[in-house]
Amino acid sequence: MDRLKERAQLDGWIPVRLSWEGGRPIVEWCYLGSRGFGNSLSDRTLEECLHRPFNLLFSHRTPIEVLGQWSETGPGLAPTGFIFHISPLGSSVVSRLLSAVPDSLVLSEVSPIDSTLRAHFHCPSVTDERRMVWLHWMVSALSQSPGGGLRCFFIKFHPWNFLELPLIRRAFPHVPWIFIYSDPVEALLSQLDHRGAHMIPGVIDPKLFGMDDHGIYGMEPEEYGARVLASICRAALLNHTEGGMLVNYADLPDAIWSSISEFLGVGQSQAESATLRRLAGLHAKTPALGFRNDFAANRTKIIDKVREAASRWLYPVYEELEKVRVESASSLASDLPRASTLS
């Protein structure tokens, strides 16, 4: 299991999963080769890589410490910015456009990072300090660039990962982050239509959301989902001053090439700005339709239970987020990081 120990033996390989054996974290690898993965990497990309014939025949698994050895001898890119969100609405558009910035890399909700952040749920003896070290190692391994030349590196996290923001900030204290949220009914409907792991009771430990095992299985899906999203939004209220920027979905896509790019320190030439605006006209999931507000298209599907759950659990914290966002907009405008020049 320890065959891939030296730096030279890791060239072209990438971690795709973090599993556990006897309380010990094990990294599963696949061979990516010199082709790289372009400007974006998601779980879908990793799964496609894992199912290539070579990787099916020659899979490798190593202790997590091998990541540390690799990080010491060949560290990857330092993150440029982090993207957090409560639903796919907007966040997929932001990550897609950022991947269009020349010489950039976007990791989008990759499971090795999520598994590293939630390692203490698999093994309670894992400390925060150990998780931070492992997170550094994993991010370094995932940001290797076979062809080189990349300068911008963004990570889009799973929605529930935002509840680990204090630990992520301790690991990467100088990396700016944005939190994208939307109208409560809109966000809840989106999540119930396409349920992630956090929307299914018991898949992710409910303690992460401030709940316990008792009673969650008797909750209606609308209530459970609303309470989960509310816990994430409350975390945004508590941490928004810690290097972050609140973004309302209603301000997209225009905010991408103005306040968001400036906040993340990404400057564009006129040609690059024109490219981003053109791509913003393509809807993240249905390119032929152009960017649109999905809530209007789905309004007839909203049921009373969704409205009631959103009204009880989500709207109060949403209104607080909106108040904070508006109040902080002027101060953020006067204290933005200096944009870099990519031309």
C-alpha cells in the first residue's frame, strides 16, 4: 500500500478519495497523467479519472502521511479565494466563470476535501490541529498543475463545509472568501429538488447542524432542510467579518466581474471581462437558455410546506444577512484587496 512514497513516483497522480481502515485515514489515488484536468476539477472529473482502464487495473492506496511528504517536496498552488454557498443557485455560475479566468484552477465540491474536514466524525480522536494539517496536505496535492503556469486557485466547498469555516480560516488565514445565499424559499426549493447529502437526515452527522439523532428522522423534509440551511446562514452571520463577503444571488452575474473579482483580488483585462460577460449569458446548467433566475421558472412548484418551513426557520436569519450585507457593502468597497493583473 505504500508504493507511492517518493516525489517522482507521485507525478501525474491525484488523490480521489479519503477512506478509513482501523481508525487510520487512507488516500486512494488515480493516475491523471500529463493531460491535467483543465481549469476545473469536480467529483465528476475525479470519478471519470478513477474509471479509466489504467486506474481500474493499477489503483494505489497510501497512508495520508504520503500527502505530507509530497507537500514538503512539491507544494501545490496557494489558494486565491474560497466559495461557500447554501445551494447550487449562483455558486455554479461563479465557479464556472472563475474557471474561465486565464491561468486559473477551480476545485468544485471535491470529496477528498470534504472527507478531510469531517475526519473527526469518522475518528473522534482526530484533533482540529490534525485536520488542519491534513487539509493543507490535501489542498496541496489537489492543486498540482502538470503543465504548470497556473496563478489563480479557487475552491468551491460543499454547503455544509461552511460550518467548518473557523478551522478553514485557521488553516488559510489570509484567503478571502465569499458566501452566496438566496431567497429562503428559492434556496430550500432548489435543495429539495436536488438533494445533497446534507438534505438527507443521517447522511451527515446532525450534530454539525446543531441537532441530535433523536427526532430528526421524524421531521418533514421541508423542516429538516430549512433547519440545516438556517444553521449554515447563522454561521455566515457569526463569521462574515473574518475575511468574508456576503453575496446575494439576486446580484449575479454582474457582481462577478465587479465586487466579487475585486474582493478576491482577480483583475481582468478588457478582453477577459468581455469573455466573462459572454459566458455569464450561458446558464450554468442549461447553456442554451442564458443566465436566469430559476425561482421564477419554478414558482408554480412551491408548496405550502416549503413556505411554512422557510418562514419559520430561514427568513429571520436571511433578513439579518441582508441587513449586514447592505451595511457592510460601503466598508468593503473602501477596503478591497488590490486586484492582480492577469494580462
